[in-house]
Amino acid sequence: MKVTVDRAACYGSAECAFRAPAVFAFEDGYGVVLPGKEDAAEEPGVREAAERCPSQAIVLGE
Ligand code: SF4
């Protein structure tokens, strides 16, 4: 399952990088999905990060 960050929605709390550092990083004030992790929605912490993102900027999908 794919994971993406909607940069327009992200307001840079960095919580995703804290909760799932194997998948997310915090760069230039935004949460980003690390290269090669675009299909890593099943990895530990990713779903929790999406649910707890304060701006609902993390999108999980097919
Ligand atoms: S948790 Fe959400 S708002 Fe915070 S950096 Fe990550 S994507 Fe952006």
C-alpha cells in the first residue's frame, strides 16, 4: 500500500518522522516519505503516524 504526504496540507509538526523514522523524514520544514519507502504503508508506525498527523496530510492508499 502506498504512503504519501500532501505537502500542501502538512504544516511541519515533524511527528511522522518521530513516529516512523524508517519511512518518514523531516526536510525543509515538511514531512516527507523517504526514497524507496513509497510502498511502505504497512511498516510499523505508519498507520499511527497517518492517524495522528495533526493536519491529516499523510495519505494511505493503493
Ligand atoms: S505529522 Fe503531518 S503535519 Fe506533521 S510533518 Fe508529518 S505530514 Fe506534516
